[in-house]
Amino acid sequence: MGVGHAIRIIREHYKMDQRTFSYTVGISQTSLCLLETGKTIPKDATIEQIAVAFNTDAALIKLAGVGLQLANQKSFNRAFPNFNEIVFSMIFKEANNVF
């Protein structure tokens, strides 16, 4: 899990298949598949392309990836309950005065 998984969650949130998402972002479907499965790590430019395409911040996408990587650690979950839920709600512009 990581940024690739976060990208897949974003794609699924918008109910897009890989072909449509990759076209929207401007990358190949093969590249998207490799990113989502964790076989490659996305370049900063690719994360920025996704952020621009979906009107969000690239830093939030990276933060979501870190949160997903740490989600299985009990100490992280105790210290930051609902971390991923909050970050993804910010990505999807659904956060209403979370802080």
C-alpha cells in the first residue's frame, strides 16, 4: 500500500475504469496499472497531473499514500484515528471544517 493505492482509491471514488482515468490524467493505462499495483512508484510530475485533473493538492495524495502505508501499525492508528478518512475527505473536497 502507498501512493499507488491512494491513486486507485481516487479512481474508484470517481467511478472510472483505468482506461478513462489514465486518459483524463494523461498517462498510459499500463503506467496506471503498474502504479496501482505498486510495481512502480509515481513520479512527482504524475502525482501533480492527477492533482490537477481532479482539482486537488498533490501533497494530499502523497499524504494519503503515507497514511495507507502506516494504517496497519497500531501505534499510528491510536495516535491518528481516522487519519485516512480525513485526508481522503480533503482530497474529495468533502471536509467541512475538519480542523
